[in-house]
Amino acid sequence: MKKQYALALMLAAAVPGAGAMVLSSQGLIPFWAYAAVLIAGFPLFVLGLGLYWMAHEGEADIPFLGY
């Protein structure tokens, strides 16, 4: 996997989480909606972070993260 794809996955999970945090702090969305966005986005963010950390700039591959 290329680093840019892993970074895109991380950002795709982090940006909605940050937006939900701002909207929740301003009282525009309820807390349960903010929590739902975080619960849905956190695993994707961790997966993207792990893939970004393990990815190399050379040939595209899928790194083994372990169990």
C-alpha cells in the first residue's frame, strides 16, 4: 500500500471526527451523534495510521500488521 492512500484513509476518518467535535462543542449536534462519529471513525484512523507507518515509498504492497 502506498503512503498516500494510507494518509487519505487517516484523514478520511480524522476530518469528520474533528468536525463533529467542533459541532458538538458549539451545541449544534447532540453528544450521541458526536460519539457515533468517533466510534465509527476511530478504527479507520488506527488502521490508516498503522498502514501509513508500515508503508514504504517504493513498490506498493500490503504490510503485515500482526494480530
